[in-house]
Amino acid sequence: MTTHPPRAGRREWTALAVLMLPLLLVSMDVSVLYFAIPAIGADLEPTGTQQLWIFDIYGFVLAGLLMTMGALGDRIGRRRLLLCGAAAFGAASLAAAYADSAGTLIAARAMLGVGGATLMPSTMALVRTVFTDPAQRARAIGVWSGVMTAGIALGSVLSGVLVEYFWWGSVFLVNLPAMVLLLVLGPVLLPESKSPATGRFDLPSVPLSMAAVLPVVYGLKEIPSQGWHVRYVLAVTVGLLFAALFAHRQRTAAHPLIPPALFHGRGFTPAVVLNLVSAFGLMGSTYFTTQYLQSVLDKSALEAALWALLPSVLIGFAAPLAMRLVHRGVPRAHVVAGGFAVAASGYALLTGAGTDSLWLVLAACGVMAGGIVAVMSQLTDLALGAAPAERAGAASSLMETGTEFGGALSMAVLGSVGTAVYHRTMPVSAPDAARETLGGALAVARELPGSAGHALAAAAREAFTDGMRGAAVAGALVLLAAAVPAARTLRGARVRENAGRAEEFSPSGG
């Protein structure tokens, strides 16, 4: 006799709304400093190196700890880890808001990264636990994907508004009400869930996982702006060597951090790999379009951020549409392959941009992001459905780590393509600083008299737009190439109709 999993009711959907709070804030913190950094610079007077760390330390710590925290949640309880992370995230936000030195702010941002690393896999894993009905889980994961993507766009806008009317610390204080609400409602609405497996936590895997992730992310993020220098290539190489050691450890340890059995689930491995490609497509366009809006179209930072919100309209429709197609019988493999094709068409639109193509660029971003969100929602649902419920935290952390890698790889590859085209297009007679970056060219142009300055700025904007078009061609080819293995490897892959939770839905947990 076939047993059907229980359907979620009002309480479970309310729990989802509570879970979206930390997810929104963690994703917003990626971009929340975009407009605050000038005020921070005036107040705390950081050195150039310190300013870079204020930006980057959050993402580095977050990426490095995702796998550790996902596995830890499976052991000690995902709700417990979520609430501990919420408390840490709130305390770190308070410390960051009132930091009186650059060093203190860097330390607070690092603690925010620790808190974020507990929150992201915990929210995804708890969605897997709360929603056992496949159709409802797909809908909930669609919401999860949309909120995560929208949070990155909202972070920059929110920081611009807050810095306009308050002091820079207010961009961190907005985290506190949501964290307090989560700490109050979480124990009431969210179930406790953890793996019934026992065994010692594999501590040696923790530094190995961080040594695998951090150098690769660092090297890939620096290559677009600094070039393929030995230092960054060596960092990526060292990270890959540690990744091999980490993989060996997982195969041989008695109680590995990431159980190899996860990859035996049909569709899990393709979902993780294709999710990385999705992040590649999403972050690559952001790198160029944010600069295009500000430096080519000469919008203020806040104007650019507000314009960048428009593509989010299509994001809101993408995941529900993909979910509806799957539940009406369209094979998931076809939906994912179609999503990649739609995203590739967004990049194709971008190849037609000129130096005054606001609406074309916004439309291209909306089409591309809509296709990617549709893909990500389906891949996340497939990965979590293919993984056993007791390993939901580890599965979630792998998906999130893949997202971090994909974003960093996109910055390196597409950023390098765009930079190469920019260098080739700029006049040889231009000053060296102008030939390096668009920002450098505009700074030099402001110092030149009359028509000479205007001519250099126009040439630089045209060269950057050429670079963006070149990167768009590369991005479209990558996404189209991903559609083929998506159609093949996901064929017949299904989520578990009854995942068989080891624990019941109860406020007291286990």
C-alpha cells in the first residue's frame, strides 16, 4: 500500500515565512556595503588592504564554513544550529554597527560570515524537513530560490537608502529585528531534525574543507581585476590539491563530513554540478551590468541599484512557472534544459547592447535571471529530494558551496574575457591607467582638458561595452552547452515521493 506524505498546512507555510527572514538577510549582506563603504572610509579611515577585507571577509568565511556547518546541523539539529547562528548573526551585526575601528569591523564581518554559514544550509535543510509533499516542497524551494536571488539586489538598494538618511552602521542594525523574530518564533514553528546516525564528528575534515574552498574562491575573485598572476593561479592550484585531499578523506573516514553515499542518489551529482553552472551564469552578468549602469550610463550608485531591481520582476514568475510545468508532466530534464536556453538567450540579448541601451540591458538581465532561477529551483528540489532526509544539511551545504564556486569562477572567466576585449579595443595611445579599467579611464578623462577628456571617456565606455558583449557571447555558449548534459543526465531523475523522515513534526523536536 502506497503511503502519501502529509501535506503542509498554515503552520508550515508560516514557518517558511520565518525561515525566509535569515535567508534574505544573509543574501543581502553580500551587497549591503556597496553604498556604505565611502562613509565607512571617512569614519574609520581603513587602509586600502583593510577596505578590501571589509568587503571580502564575509564571503570568504561563509564559503569556507558551509560544508562544516551543514554537516554539523545534521548532527546536533538543524533548528538548534539555525537559532545559534541567528544569535551569532545578530550579535555580530550589533558589533559591526558600532565598530570604532577598521579591525573591529573586519572581525565583526568575519563573525557575520560564521553566522551566515549556519543560516543558509539550515534554512534549506529545514525546508526539506517541513515540506514532505513533493509538490509543496518544490513550491517552497521556488520561494527559497527567489528570496535568495532578490536579497542580493535588495541589499545594495537598502544600503543606499539607509546611508542617505542614517549613518553607515544602520545597514547592519536592520538585521536585529529579523533575528529577534526568528529566535522567538523559531522554537514554536520549526521542527527539530537531525540525523539518527551516531559517531564522532570528523574534525580533520573541517580545516581540509576550508583549505580546499578559500584559496580557490580567493584566486578566482582576484583574477578579473589583477590578472592571471602567479600568486592567484597558485592559490587556485593549492585549493584544488586540498580539495583532492578532502575528497580522499571523505571516502576513507569512518564518519565523513560529506558522506560519499550522497552522490549515489539519482540526479544528485548532476544537480550539484549544474547548479554551479547556474551560479556562473547569474554572477557573470552582474559583474558587467552593475558597472554598465554606473560608469557607461553615468547613473548614480543609488539610481543604478534602483534600475537593477526591475529584472527582479521576471524572477518572481520564473520558479513558480517551472514548478507548474513539472507538475503538469513536463520532464524536469526538459524544464532545466529550457531554463538554460532561456538564460542563454538573455546573454544573447546582451550582445546587442550599445553605450546607451538601458532597456535592452535590463530586459537581458531579466530574461537571463529568470531562466537561471527556474533552473536553480528545480536543481535544488532534485538534490534535496534525492538526498536522504537525515543528510539534508550536508546536501544543502554542497549546493551552496557549488554556488559560491560558480560565482567566483564566473568572475574569473567572464571577467577575464571582458578585460581582454577592453584592453584590445582601447587605443594604444591611451594612458596606461585608462587601458587597465573603465574606472581608471574615467578618472584620467576627468583630468584631461575639454574634448580630449570627452574622447577618452567615450572610447573607454565603448571598449567596456565591447568587453561586456564579448563576455555575453562566452556566457551564452556556456549556458547552451549546459543545456545538453542537463537534458541527458536528468532524464528520469525523480525526487523521493516519500522521503521517510526520521523525526515527526513537533515543536519540541528531538
